[in-house]
Amino acid sequence: MNYEERVRKAFKDSKIAFTRDELDKIEYADFGLNNIKQEGLNLIIYINNDRYCAKEMVLLAGQTCPEHKHPHRGQNLEIEGKEETFRVRQGQVYLYVTGEPNVKTIIAKLPSGNKEWYTARHEIILNAGEQFTIAPNTLHWFQAGEDGAIISEFSSSSDDSSDIFTNPKVRR
């Protein structure tokens, strides 16, 4: 089974009802790193307007969303950055945010070749049914556990072009 088939199967196996159109429009984000199995994200976006955003995300086992933050935006930075709540539907997610490191050794396995671009070390482990809200302009990254993960995201509007990634090679 190829990568896209594995992602589509994960969405279907989640028991969340999706339309054929939603499944046909899965976004496979490799962040320009050409290493999607290790650093990537797979999304179904339900809605994204100037007020709010809702999406489902699939991370395959060990897959990592690169470190980034959602800063103020707009011509004069008058629009507050995105605030997002992650709710894990299936699997386990290791979320790392800025703040005092709270563990000696993190559980996540840093992506090879890009380890220096993962600096947030405050670890939050989210299991199915748990959620966490990330404040605007908070540096964060996350990784699926060994069984992969399904995550619902509820947030203020999403503007990928304003996101700031730690790794300067990331393109969105």
C-alpha cells in the first residue's frame, strides 16, 4: 500500500464519517522537505474562514509536524495569531511547546537530519479523548505515537503563509 492509500485508510478506519469529496481532497503536506513519512501532515479541512477553522489530521506512526508558531499577522500585525485546540481522537500524540522542559528525555524521536530545528521541550502527552489548547505565537511541534494518530483541530482562522517554522527550509 502506498503512502496516500495508508493515509486514506487511516481516515476511513477512524470511524469518523467523511464525504467522498473530503477524502478526495486530503492535503498531503510535506512542508517542502520531501520526507513526508518522517516530517509531514495529512489534513481534511472542513472549514477555514476569517473567523474559525476546523480540520481532521492524520499522522502515521512516528510522523512529525515540524516546529512552528502562529504569530500576529496582517499589514500592521493587528490580527492575533492562530489559537488552536488539538483533540486526539485515536492514538497518542507527543506535543512539545515552549516553556520549561519538564522531562529529562523526551519520548518523541527527532527526525534524522533535522534535529536542530526542534527546540521546544515542554512535553505534553495526549491520549485519545484528551485535548490541549496552544496559545498564539507559541512555538510547538508534535509527533504521533507508534500506532499513528487522528487529531481534530479547532482554531481561529488558519493562514499557512504567516506561520513561522524553525527550519528555514520548510515551505507551506
